[in-house]
Amino acid sequence: MEIRFLTHLTAIKLKITLLTFFIFSRVVFCQEDSIKTYRLDQITIKGGKEVEAKVVNHISLKEIKSSDPVTVSDLGKLIPSVKVQTNSRGESNFYMRGAGERQVSILLDGLPLNIPWDNRIDLSLIPSNTIGEITAVKGIASVLLGANAISGVINLNSENYSYARRKIKLSFSIGNKNLQNYSVLYYDGTEQINFFLASSYDQKDGISLPASLDAGLYSADKTLINTDKKLFNFFGKFNYNFSREGGLGFSALYINTEKGVAPEMYVTNPRYWRYPEWKLFTASVTGDYSFNGVNPKIDFAFLLTNLKSKIDQYNDIYFTAIDDTEIGKDFIINGKIALTLLLNNNSLIKAALTGYSTTHEERIKSADYAEVLYAQNVISAAAEYEHFFEKLTFTSGISYDVSETPKTGIYTAGGSISDFNLMTGFVYSFDRNTSLHFSLGKKTRFPTLREAYSGALGRFVPNPALRAEAAYSVEAGIDKMFKQGKADLTLFVSYLKEGITRETLPERQFMRINKESIRMFGAEFSSHFILNKITSIYFHLSYLSAKGKDENNSFNDTLEYKPQVISFAQINIEPFSGIETLLEFQSLMKEFGLREGNLFFQRLPDYFLINLRVAYIIKFYETFETEVFFRVNNLFDRLHYSQWGIPSEGRAFKAGITLKY
């Protein structure tokens, strides 16, 4: 996590910097690399450094690879204030600063991954083999990023390689419960034309259960039943820089998976589900063009997404007879066009028009596979102004978001909903190593089609009257760089008006309702620290207090799955050349959840986990490198829960080898 800045600029230097910025940077879609790729990060360059009005967590390639992830869900522990939660549908999602998964936007190279039908994506089905960096913005992000991201944006950036030579990477790993992972990456090209291809195959027979848990019928050879998974993916991107004035980028992603869903333990009516089919395909075109290579600059991105899914619902825990089937199809068109205009030597303005149109088709066996259609259109028009002073960078933006739902299944089509959104912030640089950041904003999230109109195979009672929720957020913090590393401390407060939550009904069903007001406040600290020549430490700690307003107009109502304390530490020790030893410590405390059939929240067990990794790196030649590793997660086999009734994995082993050429 770092805010980068440069102070004491003269007017001449600032003018040169801004002009250079327009000539050589990609403003909206750029990365700091000679290879041109396209991202939707709203970045301002000042004196060759990134300047953000909000703190941005950067998770590096080294930290990602040392976690030995199979899917993106394995990377959540690295991001401050993030809890990875697996729900009763078998979906793994990121909860950030107490916000639900629908309130956080997940991007891949700046392009949306969230499926608008429910405004989330199962991160246990998104492979991690291409991820080279993660950037996370908490709270109200830039209004230029579009609608609905009321609690933050997480951008998964694919790896970049120097165009000077070809790059090949082969990986293979195995583990308990028949874990197998095969991955290949290939890069080639020049500065003008380059491409990147990657593919992987993963499989596992299920999640191992801790020895201390007597799971009864939910266990088969100490494996949580119905948690097997097979996953194949292909990812490719192609970049063409036709001149210094602009270029084009193309990318495609294909994922084909089948998996089981862990039934909730000790619940009267759990889901006995399997996904025999889950196929995702995305294709995008992105680009930018600057008139005369200077000013103004236009950026654009268009993304097509097609998702096909099938859910088989069984009638008992033995998974022998199918009781019902749901077939879903989603087709989404995302688009964005942005303009950046230099006003003078000290200021610029950015404007963007973003939106999506989504159609969800649903067919259910018990309804004779009759076609039921849902559709939603969302558009956002936004503008931001930035001004540079000697030690201060100021940003302010406004957007107008509109949602309409022309097709709502068996219900009467809803009318349009609209709202204004605001964001402002500044970074004040005391010197080259210390800065203060402050921001505040307001953002609206429209109810998804699934939240308002879907019964989820009888699990939920639809609520067409569901209203949009709005977040009001303030945060302030200090960022410090020092000789041995860097650290950031941020304090935040957020009020969620008309917050969408769920309540238990007497018939053991749920309904989503609007909560009048939810208040969350807390603190977040993170640090990278080089202790000595052989030891480095990455650490983050978050505290959260989250309450809903009760009948007495006081903030005393308990809320589910908003842990009070989340912490993570990663200690990397390299005692000898080529040898790397890694210790990870994960902790989560004071979390409450709502069990099915219960009207009151109950506290989940706190947990403290230790992971161990040992690796040996061999460099045969300058261009050829081999890494062999062994990892143990949950070393002491501790019992912990993702949510009530769904235990997380016990002790798990993994070993593998990676060849880079």
C-alpha cells in the first residue's frame, strides 16, 4: 500500500510533468510498464509519481506467488480489511471493511468481473495463474469507475513482461485430497505488438475437515461432502500500439468448471446443490487516442460477457435423486468512454460515461422449464476535477447514475431509479516521505435483479419493493515511507442508509429488506518492513465496529458477518541463497452470524491460523529459473467457519514446481 508523490515542484517542472504525462502515460488505462495494457484505474501522474486522493493497497507479484493460490479467493487474506466468505450457494466472495460482496466491484485489468444479475462473482472459480498485482481502493472510489461500487474496488491486474524477450512459465503442483494444478503462460512480442496467453487446469476431490470436528453424514473420509471441483481456463490478451497517439488492446477469458456445494451442517433444510455446468466467456476491446499526442485524450473500453450455469438440487444428503434444476444464462454488455483534458499548468478535468445492459434468462424444472426473463440497464455520467498545489493535490467529482429494470420475471416491471453521487479528497505532502490523505463521499447501489425478484429455488421470498441503498463515507489517514519500508494508518466512518440486509422468516426462509441505517467505523493499519538482510515482514490489522439502528433509534442492532478484528502477517526469511521460508499468521475475532431457523445472531468461534512455506530457487542461467516449494496451510488443524454451518478447510498440504524461461 503506497501513495506516491513529489513535493516542492516549480511551476516550470510542473508544466513539463503534465505535458509529459499526456504524451507518455495512459491516464485512465495505463500501467507503469513499457508494454501497453489497459486498465480503468483513475490515476494522476505528478512528477512521475502516482497521486491518489485515497489510500490504495498494492499487493505485489511476489506476495501473490508466495501464497501459492489456485483461485482468486485464495488471495483475499493479503488485502487489508478483507474477509473471504463462502456462502450456502458455494460462492466465495470478498467482504471488505464490513461491506458485503455486492457492494465491492471486482475488476480484471480494469474490466468488470461482477455479474450484474447479483452484482458479484464466485472468486473460487476465477483462476489466479495470470494475476501479477492487486490494487484495492476502500470506501467511495472514483466516480469515474461507474455505478454501484459503494464500498470499494479491487482490481486484479494480469502479469506484465518486458518486450525485450520471449517469456515462458510452466507450473505444476499437487496436494492432499487429490489436488492437482497445471498451468502454462507464454508471452512474446515487441513494444508495438505483443501478446500474452495463459491456461490452467485445477481439480480437487474436496475440502479436508479438521480432526476435531465430528461431521457425521457431512464427512466422507474426513472430507466435507460435495466440495469437489474441476476447473479449466484460458486467458489471452493482445496489444497494438499504432503510434504515440494511441493504441488498441484485445482480451478474452474462458472458464469452464463443475463443482459441488457444501451443504450447511445441522440445518433442517440445507441446499443440496451441484453445479454440473458453469461456463464464463468474456471478450473486450480497449484503447486510447490523444490528439497530437498531447491534449485532450480519449479512452474507451467495451466488454461482452456470456455466462451459462446449471444448478441441480437434490432431495437428500446422499445426492442420489435430483429434486429440481435451475438453468441460467446471462448476457452483459459493458461500456466506457472517458475524456481527460488539461486545463492549465496546475489542473485537469476528467469525464466518463459508463454503463451496462444485462439480460438474465432463467428456466426451472419444477416450472416445466418455462423461460423467465430479467433485464437491467445502468448508466453513469461522471466528471472529476483535479488541482495541483505545491504540497497539496485536490480531487473532487460528481456523477449521476440511473437504473431501469424493463424485465422483472413474473413481476411488474420496475420504474427507473436515479441518484447523484459525490466524492472529494486531498493528499497533503509534509515532505517526500510523509503525507496525509482525506476523502469523503456518497455513493448509491441499486438493488440487483436477484435480490428483488428471485426466490433462489425456494430459499428466499422475493421483495420487489426493495429500495436502493446509499453509503456516506469519510476517511483520513497518514502514510509514511522510511528506510526499512512503509506504513499507513487510516481511520474511517461509514453510514449506510436503506442498507439491504436479510431477515429470517418463520417458514425457514429469508427475505431481503432495507435497514433504515447502518453505522460502521474503524481503523486499518498495514506495513511492509525489512527487518534485516534476510527477513522482511508484511502486516495488516483492521478494527471494525458495525451496528444497525434499532427501534429506539440507537445503533445497537447486531449485524452478521462483520468481524471486529482481522489481522494477517507474512514473515519471509531467506537464510541462504536460493532458500525462502515463509510464515503466515491469520486471525479473525468477534464475528456474528444468523443461523437458519434462528431469530437471533450467534457469535462464531474466533480463530488463529498458521501457514508454513519452504521454497528452493535455482537459477541455471540468466534466463532460466526453477522454484520448488512445499506448503502447509492451517498447520495446527484448527476448526474455523466461513459462516455458520460451513466449516473452512483443516490442515492442507501442497507441493509444486515452477519453470521460468
